[in-house]
Amino acid sequence: MSDWKPKRFWTECAVVETDAGCTVELDGRRVKTPAKAALIVPTRAMAEAVAAEWHAQKKQVDPVSMPFTRSANAAIDKVRVQHREVADMLAGYGDSDLLCYRATHPKELQDRQSAEWDPVLDWAATALSARLVPVAGVLHQPQPDAALAELSRRVHALDAFQLAAFHDLVSLSGSLILGFAAAMNWRKPDEIWRISRLDEIWQTEQWGHDDEAHEAAEIKKTAFLHAKSFFDLSV
């Protein structure tokens, strides 16, 4: 595998407003995405976050250290060109939402799921006009058509940048409802992430700490919190 990385070639990095939004210029040359599209983002705050990443690069460009740039690239090169497919996929989480599948035992876990997850479903019933119904066990049971239709409508209404962030909020938490809860500031993102990890936290309490699992969870948490930040910068 090659260790080659592009070298920093610019001196000045600036945010520039355009008719379509904001972009970043390196010594007067506008940044492009990997697919060679213009990297134009919807808000100045997002452009400033992208510009800060480019400005922070040293002798070599390290894409791993540029999460906002990578998210903007994904929104433009991937989500924008297949918006309907991405939205359909995310809306599908509603019919098998993490929050709806409850343990059949032990009672302590059942009680904790009810205490942590019922308030989110209650919030969704009001804020999203979508009441999902919890069930016992892991066998799929269809959710109300009206609720799923409303959730799908809301997902499809997101623009490409919002949807790129929303993709990670939903896929990392395993819950369409928690994705909306994070996007709409139901609670702090750290708390929403913890709620999504309830079952894993329970298992750790019963069986002990696993370093590898913890490290993997922390990576996902970082990605989840970044997705929330990117969503906020898109509006």
C-alpha cells in the first residue's frame, strides 16, 4: 500500500461567498471534491469549518484530520446524486427502530429500556407526529403506516448536506427516532448517544469491560458527535 499523500501547496486559505453558497479558496483557487465538483456548502459556518481544516494542514494533507471536508464531499458527490435512495434507506429504519424492540427478560433491563426509550417515543409522537409502538422480542412487527409515512416525508425533506449528516446519526445509533432527536435537539448529543447504547451498557455491567468493544464504541461516538455538528452547520 502506498504511503503517498498530497503535499500542501497553498499559503492563503479563504472563505468566499458565491451565488450558490460558500466555498473555500486556496491561493485563489477554489477547492473541488474528489469527483471534481465545486465544493460549495450552504452556510458560511460550514465553509469556515472546512477552511479551518485546510488551514491546519502541515507539509502533507491528511484527509483523516478533515472530517468536515469529508462530510461536505460526501454530501456533494454521493448524497446529492442519490438523494432518494439514501432517504428511502434511512426512512426504512422506522419500521425496525431500535427503540421499539424490547427485551423479554430480565425485568431490570425491561424497566431500564422503558425508562430510557419510552420518553423518546413519546417525544416523537408529538414533535414528529409519528407514534411508533414498542414490542417484546426481536421478531419484526410492522409499525403504523401513517407514522412511517410521516417519518419518510420528513427524511425526504432534508437537503443533501442535512441528509449526509442524518445518515450517520441514524446508522450509528440504529434508530431513526434518535436520529431525529439529535437533529432537533431533544437532548444533548452525548445523552442521545448513551441512550442508543443502553443494551451494550447493560451487557458491560453484567459481563465486564471489553477494551476492543469500548474502543470501537468510542470511534462510533466520535463519528456520531461529528455528524451532529455537521448537521447543525448545514442549517
